[in-house]
Amino acid sequence: MAIVCLILGLMLAVQFRSNEKSPRNLSSDRWTEITVQLENLQRERDFLAEEVLSLRGKLENAASNQRGDAIKALNEELTKTNMAAGLVAAQGKGIILTLAEDPSLYLVSDVELLNVVNELWAAGAEAISINGHRLIANSEIRYAGTAILVNVNNIVSPFVINAIGDPGILESSLKMKRGWLEILQNRGVQAQIQHSELIEVPAYKGSMKFQYAQMVQSS
């Protein structure tokens, strides 16, 4: 467009110069013809100038939309990453498993609790919490003296495990023969499974420190 406008300008300049060198006694028809040509050239130049402005505006809008789409895609990817890392609260259908121990009969160990959770992960659970504490990749379920710790938080019976996922598959996984839930029930632990269309799992609230692991820079 800029090149076309430049050419039109040069045409106008050439036209004016040729007119200056031409005899002064041009006929009225010739003057009329020149005037019409100039007016046509000016109209074409104005039209092309408006077209340039219109195209420039469309280009800016397209660039803005592309930036907006890119930002939207990045935000969606960030949300998924935070969800996978357990850094944001999650909700969805799933099950609530409640394990109530009888101290006079049997106490649930940290290993048994961890194995029950692993069965839920293996069944496709997407988010899990125990007594309101979110489990993530580096979460700990372990003994500290006589207490069970989850993410350095002391938990006691009853153990309420919220798991987001397909309720039927999660329950079937827990109720499989010779599974950990059956073992605990045989030892006197009361177990209750409840389906829910809206399970809520809070965000992970502990600290995340990486002293040795570093992100690999891709090429």
C-alpha cells in the first residue's frame, strides 16, 4: 500500500511538471481532461490511504487476538499444572472413605494407611486428602512416635480420606479380595465408603523446597 501511494504521488508530481512545461494556451478541453485526471488520482490516493489504515487496524487486532489466545492458553496450562501439583483446591465426584479404629482391638499403622491411599491412586484418583490434608508427590505418611503424620501434621482416628475420581472404580479397587481394606476390616477397623457428586480436596499448604533437583532446560 505504501508503495502504491508513493507511485501515485510521483504520478501527480510528473503530471504537474508536465503541465508547467506545456504551453500556456492549452485548450479548455485539455484543462478539463487534466483536472479530471488529477481528481481521479486524488480519489484513488485517498482510497488507498484509507485502505492502508484499515489493513493496519486489522493487523493490530489480529496481533492483539493472538496475544490474547496465547495468554489464555498459558493460563489454562498453568491451572492444569497447579492442579496436578496440588497447589489449588479441587472438587469433583468421588468417594469418602472413613476408617475408624478401636484402640482396644487394633491401631491402623502408617504403612496400612499409605497402602490404602496407593490403591486409590492406582484406581485413577486425581486428588486425595486425609483429614483435610492434601497429598502431593512428596507427601509423607509416617509414624512419629505413636502418632501418624501427614505432611508433618498429626492425624488421629477416624481417618477421613476424600478421593476425587470415578466413584465406582475407586470403590471396586478398595473392595477387591485380599485388599488392604479387607485386611483392616478383618482386624476390627470400621470402614465406610460414601459416594458423592461433589468431593472437595483442599490445596496443599506445606512448603515446597528443592535443594538438589533443578529443572532441565530444553533446547
